[in-house]
Amino acid sequence: MHPNALLELATELLHRVMRFDSPADGVVSAFFREHRALGARERHTLAETTYNVLRNRLLFQHLAQSGKGEMERRLAILGWQGNEGFLRAALNEQEQHWLEQVKKVDRTSLPEKLRHNLPEWLAEPLHAELGNEFWPLVDSMNQSAALDLRVNTFKAKRDDVQAALAQANIQAVPTPYSPWGLRIDGKPNLAKLDVFTKGEIEVQDEGSQLLALMTDAKRGEMVVDFCAGAGGKTLALGAAMRNTGMLYAFDISGHRLAALKPRLARSGLSNVHPVQIAHERDARVKRLAGKIDRVLVDAPCSGLGTLRRNPDMKWRQSPEAIKELTQKQAAILESAARLVKPGGRLVYATCSLLDEENEAIARAFIEAHGRDFQPLPASEILDKAHVSASQTLVRDEFLRLWPHRHQTDGFFAAAWERR
Ligand SMILES: C[S@@+](CC[C@H](N)C(=O)[O-])C[C@H]1O[C@@H](n2cnc3c(N)ncnc32)[C@H](O)[C@@H]1O
């Protein structure tokens, strides 16, 4: 493809993504389906350029002010993640000159907001919470995430999967905390590997694995994954239950639950029952009141812990949207709590970094239900689950994961036992 044609495609893709009306990964996939002739390297350049612009939006928009022509084209030039010579061949003389000038700007001398590339409403609470660790967090969120796998322990052992991957020239090392995890170097295509087609592995961030470990579902139990989505955690819970007992996967989204089906088929689990509910107070939920051993609420949240993978979230979220989410989170937790039987466990989790979606929800819950629910310290649960260095993963009684500290997405979890 002619260099300028690829740059034009990057420009068009940025136009679409930067409407911020739907998630960037979906927009990129739809764009690739429209342009089937694109080769792997071209797709890589387009996707990585887009993500680089999303990560550095404020900085690039500032730098782009000095250039001429379409804004999105200038942003694509600044964020280019392909061959440099190829890019140069796409630029006219004026653009080449502009780019040379822009490269000379001392970025370290720019105002803070152009260096952290976060909206102010997000930068402020993170700064207040983290102090000196704010900048390491910013750096870690601007890098792409490692590829983590969860070994399906119902079907395979971690060592054996690691050896099978090595045979396929894929180097994997055990994840530092989760006893189920392997971390892979690079982003190899896994879909055709035997270990994948036989259901011995699933792609899952180590932090997500730790949420399933916090739930500690056991053989023969009745378990509810209240917000199961496409079932990342459901599959981990089902494997921990050794395919026994009964695991309900609830969600209001039929298409997310549909995406669970092929994963279930690969996993070899037959103890999972996906149920599409209308809302958290659905009659099918009420029927199970007081009967469930473990309930995981992986609540809908701002997703701000996943900025390494979804940098568009920081531009698509707003304080108003988060406020609405917190009301939903409290309502879902309230309903889900009714399912738990005496002696049973309730886990509330998010992939958000914000106190208001995490500790604040957990504390309000315990304030209202302290008589019925006893907090369980996360470090004790994690120790029992053979998670290494559990003390480094918690704050107060809660699990609190940060990309810059733990090389996972940002996660929160609180656990209680029903008295
Ligand atoms: C964080 S995602 C779940 C991710 C999933 N647990 C996984 O591991 O892949 C939150 C899910 O909550 C679902 N949801 C939103 N409102 C809900 C409600 N009122 N009751 C149950 N699920 C809900 C969303 O459809 C979404 O799939």
C-alpha cells in the first residue's frame, strides 16, 4: 500500500474513534472488517497508532496546533507506530518540516496535564490518593499490558501448559501472584494452539484471576457470578469447583452471555448455567435468596483500571456517568447480597481505580448490613488460596491492585461472610 494511503486510513480511523461514541476496540475491529485487504503489519500500525493517540491525546493535540491540514492527520503523524521511513514517504514537505520542529519540543518542560494526558477530574483524585506514585502510575498506564493466561486447572497443570507453549516457541513464566497464571512475552497468536483449542488456557489478566481466587468457590457448592459478562471469571470459578455443584452466570446482556458459550464449550465445564436477567431484582434472582454459598459481584464500572488496554475510557467517562454507575453498583450489591446463605461469602469487585466505586461502596454496604455481614480480610483469603505476597496486594481489608505496583490492571475487591 502507498504510504500516504495508509496514513489516510489512520486519519479516517482516528476520526471514527475520536467521536468517543463507542469503545475504541470495537471501532477498530469494525474498520478492519471493512478493509479486509489490509495485511497484518498494516493492521498493527493502524491499531497501535490509534491507541498511541488515545493515550497521549492532550499532548498530541497541543503539538498539533502548530501544523496545517486535518487535525486527525496531524495526530496520526505524531502517534505513528509504524516504520519511520514509510511515514516520511507519506508526508509533504511542509509536514516534514513541521514534524522536525515538533520533535525538538522539550516535552518535560510542558505543563503537567500535557504530560499525564488525563482529564482533570481523574488526575486529581489519583494524585491525591497516590502522591509520589502518581507519575509511575501514569507511565504504567501508557504502556500496553502483558499477555496473561489462566490455566484451566480442571483440564491441565500450569507446568505442562508452560512446557507445551515452549514447544511452540512461546516463552511463558508463572505470574507472580496467581497460582493459575502464565505471563507471555510478546503477543503471539494463540487461537490455533492445541492448548487453546483444547480449553487448557484462557486469556485473562492476572488481576482478574485474583478476583476469582477471592471468591474461592469450592466443589459441590451453589455459586452465582452475578455480572458474568462473557464469563472470564465464571470459567475460573467453574474450574475451581472442578465442574461440580451449580454455577449460575447472570447478566442483563444476552450478547455478552452468548460470547460465553464457545468458551464454555472449550473449557469442558458443564456446571455453568447462563441466565439472562432483566435487572438485579429479577424474579429468577429472588428465587435463589438465602441459598447460595458464594456470590461474586463483578460490578459494571468505569473500567479506569484497564487504561493500558482501553485508553479511550479516560475520554469516554465523566464524573456524571461515574455517579450513575455508583448508584447501580450499590443497587446490584444490595440485591446480590440477598442470595448469600448464612456462612456463605459475598465478593464485590470492580476494575476501577476510584475510591467512590470501590471502598466507598464497600463501606456503605457494611454500614447498612454490618449486622448480617462480617468483613473478611483479603490478605487471609489470598494466603489460603496460595497467592504469593498477599500483603503487598491489599489496603485495609480490601484487595487493591495497581498497574504500576502489580503489573496487573487496576482492581478492587471486598469480601464478607454472612452471619
Ligand atoms: C465488569 S463486567 C463483567 C465482566 C465479567 N465478569 C468477566 O469476568 O468477563 C460487568 C457486567 O455487568 C453486567 N451488568 C450490568 N448491569 C447489571 C445488572 N443490573 N445485573 C447483572 N449484570 C449487570 C454488564 O452487562 C457487564 O457484562
